[in-house]
Amino acid sequence: MDIPALAPSVVVPFRVTVGVTLVTAFAGLGFAIYELVASGWGESFLYATGRSLVFLFVAIAVSIARSAWGAVLAAAALATVNVIDTVIGVIRADALFIVAPLVLALASAASALWLSREIRRSR
């Protein structure tokens, strides 16, 4: 199976987007595991941890497949999840659960926008 080649102008934004997506997915998994343990292995946190693990697998898959649009979609999905996590942090009045997801959401969204622009320009 051939791995698709990326246009030269897309390589750096792709790597940045995949990097941000991987960091975001790892952070989300870390937060989920933290909450899982803190809750005494509550069932709802088991589901959250499973979903966070799927995001990590998707980020790894788009990286291996060199799927530029896949990286955009993964980053956009994680940005959306992190915006929701920020709102939950506001409801909980927990600064860590406000700032960290907000920063990750902004980084994910910015990298996804940059990569999508470069993909369109390379056509």
C-alpha cells in the first residue's frame, strides 16, 4: 500500500496539526483517566476514557496514513470536544479544567484552519 505524498506546502502544517492533535488527544486521555480514578472508577468515566482513547487512535491513524483532510477533521473534532470541556470546567468552577481545554481548543482550531488553507492552496 502506498502512502500518499503530501504537497510540499502542506508538509509543515500537516505535521503541526498532527502534533497538536496528538498532544490534545493525549491530554484528553489524561484528563479522562484522572477523572476515572478520582471518581472511584465510575461507569460514566469509563465511557469517557474509552472515547478519549478513540481520539488518540484516530490521531495516530491520520498521521500514519498522511491524510491531510483527516488531520483537519480530527483536529476540528478535538477542538469541539475541548470547547465543550471548557464549558464543563466553567460549570465546575475549576480553573485547570477551563484553561487547559481552552488552550488546546484554540491550538487545535488554529492548526486545522492553517492546514485546510494550505491544502486548498496546493490544488
